[in-house]
Amino acid sequence: MKSLHLFSLSLTIMVTLAKPSNNEVANGLYTKVFSMTYNMGNSRELTRYTPDLSTEGMDNDIESVHQTGMWIFYDNKDFNKELQGKVYFVHGIDYSMDFPAEYRNMASSTRFAGHRDILNADAWNIYEGQYFTGKEQFGTGDAATLGTLDLLASSIVVTGTSPWTVYTGQSFTGQGVCVYPNTAHDHGSFGELLDLGIYGVVTALGIPEDSIRSIRKGCWSTQIAPPSNVSYEHKDKNGGWGYVEL
């Protein structure tokens, strides 16, 4: 009886350790891209930024994906840094979708938003261009300056459960606006969560473009940005997708 009790206790510990946290799932972000619809054809699994999809043999060759996290697909190489073009975003947890016909065989680069190793970690991505294009800064904590993106921020994605305050001055000074991860809430089949705040243009926050100079965790301002108005092609419980054209 004692050995049976110890086995039961060991099994309980193993199950507890194996169960992922709702807010932090390790190794959570990946996208498996396919050259045909219905997740068929040639495929590659990506877990890192890919500024040139030709290095994976998938340039202008993606028609469907299966993924976890928010991934952004760009018409041009280097995340549309030099050339304007289409931007297609997909977010979800173990989520499969076919790109619409006009967006198949379009993507030449892709990258994710959020923490690469921990799903739904409190994090922020700030982008040089509108709709997540160009250069980017990423962080999981306060940033008194934005380095090369100082006075150049045009769009933001936040993940996790915490709000963030962006400021028009360095070191958390100037006008502050709170942004919340309240655009989308994806639910996985095992209790995983992915919360997103997607702000394609910073002017929607009530501040001028290229005015953000620092960011701080938590809401430290009475000015709160309205929920982001994102145009979706489709949304499900565990994900969604949409596009923008510049």
C-alpha cells in the first residue's frame, strides 16, 4: 500500500510539472508554413525572425500556416523596411488557416510579436513603420529610452496580461498613454492563453506619430488608449487573421 501511495504521489507531481501555466508556456512560438492550402505541400517550421524567406526556400510560396503566437508576414524582404507593401498577420494557439487567394504566394519575410520562448509573457514590440513594418525594439520591462527608435515609433504590439504606459519623453516623462492587451484573447485547448494589444498606428492612442520615447510596465496615466480597431478576415476562439495594405 505504501509503494502504491508513493507511485500515486509521484504521478501527481509529474502531471503538475507537465501542466503549462496559462500565462507562461515555454517554447510557445512557432509557425509552420506550407506551399499549398490545407497545410499541404512543401513546409518549413520557423521559430525565429526570417527577413528573407528565400533562405528557407519559401519566398512567395506560402499558402497556409499552422502556428502558435502572433506572426506577421510581409510582402517584401526585411519586413517591408525599404519598400511599402502588404502586411498579413496571424495569431493563435495551435492554429491553422489558409491565406486568402490574393495573399497566397505573397510573403517574402516574417517575424513574430511577443516573447519567443514564453507564450503570453508580458512584453512589448515597438515598430518603426505603421502596421509593424521596418525596424523594431522588443522588451519585457521598463525602457527609459527606445534607442534607435527614439522619436520613430509608429506601431505597437503588447502581449500578456499587463498594461504598459508609453511616454512622449525619455525616462517616463511627458504625455503618458496606457495601452492594454485587449485586442484579442486566444484560448488553447489545454488552457493556454494568448492576450494581444495590436495598435497598427500610434496616432490611434491620441499622440502624434514618431513621438514615443519611453515605455513603462503598468498603467501610470489617466489617459487610456481605446481598444485597437483591427480589421479581421476571420476570428476563432483560438486565433484570427487579417491584413493591411500600405
